[in-house]
Amino acid sequence: MLRIAPLLVALLLAAGCGNSDGPASTRSACPEPTPVTSKIPKDLPFEDWGTVTKVERDERFLIVQVDSEQSVVELHPQIARALLGAGYEIVGADNEGFESEIFFAPGKGLTGLFRLRQSPCKGRVIVTLLYEPESR
């Protein structure tokens, strides 16, 4: 669990720096997501889940964000199956139907977290992946 703590802190910081324009009720309409097409990791089918809108790398973490029209209930098992199929081990998960987390570990030498949250845009879910190389 100690290895996951830095991931949680980094994910919370990344989430706080999102592109939210405020509550959905204060916006006239939600724009279509702007796709990112470069540097998308190939070991998981991100584009099957929605539009990849962010891929950021720094010296420690990779963050991938997907804007999806699928529900949390639909996405959670798809992501879990994709992780297992890619050789990752799921070490923890919590699916409350409206939000979800999947913690995964080595198999590919990585440890990470998928976080699924309702978007401020009605009918959309934001999927955020945060992971880092296991060996430091």
C-alpha cells in the first residue's frame, strides 16, 4: 500500500489541475472532447473507452485521460479485463456505480491506478490513468 500512496497524491494533484470551467449548470454547453493522438500507450485499448484527451509524462508518472460516453458500470469491467489481458495484476478495486478505482501492479513492470468519475458534462465519464515505473 505504501507504493500506491504516492500515486494517490499525484492523481489528486493532477485532478485538481483539470480543465473544468466550473459546475455544468454554469456552462451553456459541454464542448466535444479534443482528441490527443500521439504518445498513447499501446498496451491498453484507451480509444475503445472514449476520446483520449490528455497524455502527459514527467520524470515519474504517466497520466492518460479519456472522456467517455460509457457509464462507470460499463467501463469498470472493460478496464479490469483489459488490464488482466495485458498481463497486469489487479491488486484492489472499488466500484460504487457512480465512481470507481482500479489499482494494478506489475506484470509489465508498472504499478498504477485507474480512476473513473462522472464528468461535469451530463452522460460522460472521465477515466484517468496514473502509473509509474516500478523500479526506481
